Amino acid sequence: MFKEFVERLGWMNIILLLVVLSIIVVSEIRFLQGEKLEAIFIGLWAPTILGFMNYLKYKK
């Protein structure tokens, strides 16, 4: 099951999705620590990376 998932997405997309997940976690931690503006700034990176992934996917 995992092997099929990796073959369908590709290693680079899986790595980028893990980066996006870690960005969301870091943003949530910062928000709960009281650093609200920094959390919002970091949290905006995730949709930017996902949008860039979509752009590269459909550019081919």
C-alpha cells in the first residue's frame, strides 16, 4: 500500500508534503506560545508551497 502511494506521488512530492506538515505544526506551536504574528507568517508558507507544487504539476 505504501509502495503504491509512493509510486503514485513520487518522492519529491512526499518530501514537500512532509515539509508542509511540519510548517503547520511549527505554526501551531508558535501560535499557542503567544507569537501570533510570527505564527501567521509561518503558516502562510504551507499554502504557498502547495500552490507551487500544483503549478509544477500542471506545467508539464
